Amino acid sequence: MDRIPLIFAHRGGARRAPENTVLAFRTAIADGAAGFECDVRLTRDQEPVIFHDAQLRRLTGEEGCLRDVTYRELKRMRVLGSDERIPRLEEALGVAREHKCRCYVELKECDPILVDRVIACLDEELRRWVTIVAFTARGDALREVYRRAPEVRIGVLTPVPMMFKRTAERYHASDVSFGWTWRPGAKALFRTIAAMVDVRHAVRKASDQGFEITAGIPNTEKEIREVASYGVAGIFTDDVPLARSVLLGEAEP
């Protein structure tokens, strides 16, 4: 391992606190994360809120779609198993501002209104810390970010550990994050491709070309070592203390 990658908390560190909550973001920073990733969607009244799923059920126990409720209605809900509210985007950004830490805001919808609302939340100071990201399937949203605010940092997410420069340029991105997601078969697909590609060489080449390459989402000691071995600048994980234990030799709390 040439360098120790920065450690970022995926959804705020979902193994340490309720995902995508202010408590999760603060816990991640207290655990030593260099920053955190969060997901943003719109409510019915077009309020950008931090929420991963299109449906409410998994996270709140309520039926229906997030898009069908107003923010006022959402405020009355709590993340299952906790007293944590669903935060507005500005609350997540407030944690980044307070701690001067990196914040990756993932667009979960290809909606120009969502792009507008997210950009409107980014003042000059926050643009130092925030990267707007999306999967290639929502690449049109990233192009819209670039069209409306070309000075905002953009990152693209891909399951393919190769062609980083081409992928970045296609979406006007300075950052590329590769790896697997929670979707069935995603990890197997990644490993199949990685077995045929010199991922370490691809990462080094893209880094030398000025792109920041990160990876996710390793959540076991073996996976963390595997992903870090590619020479990436950072990793996204649900378990920041475990990653710090593996990469830095720190004792887990």
C-alpha cells in the first residue's frame, strides 16, 4: 500500500448510527472520518432532504413514497429504532461547515429542480468542502450541475474499475468513485471485472492525470485491505472505526 487512503463515512457510517442522520454525520467525525457521504431527494413540496430510498418503509416504517409527503409531514417521522429525524440538506451541510470536512452529496433523482435546490445551498465556503456525486445512470443530473454551476466539484460513481479518465470527462467530473453497492450481484460483477483489469495501474494513471479516485463500499477487514491496495485516495465505508483499525492500527471503540 503506497499511501493510506482517507476514510469517508458512507451514509454517515450506517453501522455506527442511523444512516443519513445528523447523529450519523457527527458520529463519523468523532470516529475520525475525513468526511461523509449522504443522499438527497425532494419531498412533495420540493424540500431537499437526506434520504436514500424512494420508498419510506425501510427507514421509517411508513408506507408510501418520499415524493408524496411534504417536509412538514416528514418531520413527524423518525428513523426506525431511533429518535432521529430525517434531516434537510442544509443540516447535513451545516455539519460539514462546522467541522470543515469533506461532504459528498449524492443526487438520487435526475431532476433539474433537485439540482437547482442543491446548488442553491452551496455558498462559497461550502463549495470548498462539498462534492456533488451521482451514479452514471443519473449522469444527466451531473451534466446539469456543470451547466448551471461549473465551479462546483463533481464526482461520478461507477461499478467499473477502469476507464476513469473517460468516465470523468463524460460527466465533467474531477472525482471518480468505483466499487460495489448493496444491490444483489454488484460485488460479484466488480470482482469479475477487477480480475481482468490491472485496477492499481488504472488508478495510478488516472491519479497522475489529475483525477481523484476513491472506492467503496468495503465493510470487512479483508475488503478494506483489498480496496486500499488499489492505491485510491479515499474509501467509503459504513464502519469508520474498523477502517481506522485496519489501515491505521487504531483500537476500535
